[in-house]
Amino acid sequence: MANVAWDFSGRVVAVTGSASGMGADAVRAFAAAGADVYGLDIDEVGASVAADTGSTFLHCDITDESEVAGAFDRIERDSKGLDVLINNAGGFWHQHTTETLPTSEWDAVVDLNLKGVFLCTQHAMPLLRRSQAGRIIALSSLAGQTAVYRSSPAYAAAKAGVLALSRVFAYELAADGVTSNAIAPSAVMTDRIREVRGPEERARTEATIPLGRYGTTGEIVHWMMFLASDESAYMTGQTVTVNGGRFMT
């Protein structure tokens, strides 16, 4: 899909976790394809990404309902609607086992990865229902599909929840023509992966991938764009697993 020329002219797109990684690349890609893009993040680096792309940055903690409500109210005031919501924000900070995971970190990771998806989608739904091409795209993870590698119990549970919520959204919004799908990447080389996994562990992971390499953020963004496009209009409630063959279903 790297050579597909997507056209999102006239579409309004909201991307959470827009300051770095896949979120920042999604802002750049959708803006380049003509969309009116809003990037939501607590990291003010997102403002620079927005400025570079002609997009709008909204400081928003997606785990705080009042901030989420304010962000989507702003989108409605400015753009009168929303066509695409990309629930990208997520992650974890330490690789714990169940026995070593502090309750406070469980709460923080689940809030970021699952509660944030719920809150953003809940507040976006009235806008998406009015769209002629409403799309919800959620970033899950291989960690939500299988437990064959070291991760975080909270992250795995939350990302499995994202898959379930995506199906719930698909069912609830089908009558309005709004689709909801998830992407489950694995081993995408991001700054976060570099922070939580050292060179030796990254090399061990790479050895488990049949295609022999980590994925790139751009390869995941291509799938976001397909799922946001008119070409995906009859696809909903599905999980696209993009993992280089590391887990085959």
C-alpha cells in the first residue's frame, strides 16, 4: 500500500497519541492526503508535529473525561463534525510479571490503553454518526492476542479489551454506516520499544519474526489509511494483524 495515493480531502480526522511514533506519522500522512487533522496528546511535542503539517494540536489527557469532552467539543465547534477517529495512544513503561506489577501501574496502564479508547469513542460517537464515512480505528497489539512473549499483564489485558470494544462499537454503530476495526501490530520499531527493551532483547525478538525484521511505523499507518478509506466501507468489527508472521491465525 506504500504507493497508494489516498485522498482524504474534506474529511476530519482525530488522532490520539499524536506527538510521536505511529500517531505522529498518522498526523503527517492524513494531513498530506488532504484531511483536516486534529492531534490529541499531553506531550507538547505534538504541537510541533501539528505546526509542521498544518494540523491542529489539542492538549488532551485521554484518561480524563473532562479533557476528552473539551477536545471533541472543540472539534465540533471548529469543523462541525468528525469522520475518522484513530485511537492510537497507548503503551506501558515497565515489563512486569503479574507478581511484580504494582496496582498503581496496573491502573495507569489500563486507563491509558483501554479507558482512553472508551472515553474518546464515547465522545466522538455523536459526531461520527453524522458523517457519511464514519470510521473508528483502534490500535491494539499482539500482546492482546497471545502471551508468548514478555510484555506487561496490564498492557496485555487492556489491548485484549480494545479488541472487544472495537467489536462492540462496530455492532452499535453499524446502522449508521460507521465502521470500527482494530489493528494489532507487533514488534514495530518505535522510541518506546527502544526504551523498554534493550538491544539484546530486541535482537531476540527479531529472531522470532518470520519476515526477519521489525515493522515500521509507516507500515502500520498504511493500514490506518486503508481502514479510514471508502475502500474499506464493508469491513467492520475486524482485527488486522500486522506482525511479520510472528503470530498467525
